[in-house]
Amino acid sequence: MKELGIAGISRLKTNGCTKRDSDASLDPDLVQRRFVADRPGRLLVADITQHQADGGWLYIAAEIDVFSHRVAGLAMGEQATVELVTKAPDPWQTPTKLLLGNRTRCA
């Protein structure tokens, strides 16, 4: 497309969901950036993504098992909140470490 001098049209602004609170403290790095697990369900990480829908924004939170790299839980909502991530179901029903990165920055 670049060689032909054409480009796609995007009518959406891409501001993202992260709005950093300059007064908020950063959360501790509980695994020192070492994302390794010795068995399934031992360490879960979470992420939130936003998508434009007919009625506004749709936020999808995913919990991912570090050992298997599989999605362990999903939740959808109209706002990007910590509660959205924590309501994604835990299929192992056992205590796990859930890292809520950027929880003070995404509102």
C-alpha cells in the first residue's frame, strides 16, 4: 500500500485506557520480572484490552497462566477496573498469585 501511496482510514481516536495518576505509587514487582512457573495455576498474569463496540467501549480482561500460556479466565465490562480483572473465573479454584500490573494507572 505504501508503494502505491494509499493508506487505510481510521476514524477512531486511539487514546488507550491508561491514564497515569502522577500521585499513585507503583505496585511492587512480586516476581522481579521473572515470569516462570513450575506448574499450572501457580502464577497468573492479567491484561485488559479495549475495543470499540456499537454502544461504546468494551473492555476485555484476560488472566493468562504463565506455565501453559493459556487463557485461564476472561471477563467483559463497560469500564477498565481491577474488579473486571478479578472477576474472571479461576479454573483451578486454588490460591494463586495474580499480578495486577498498572492497576493504579488504568481507570
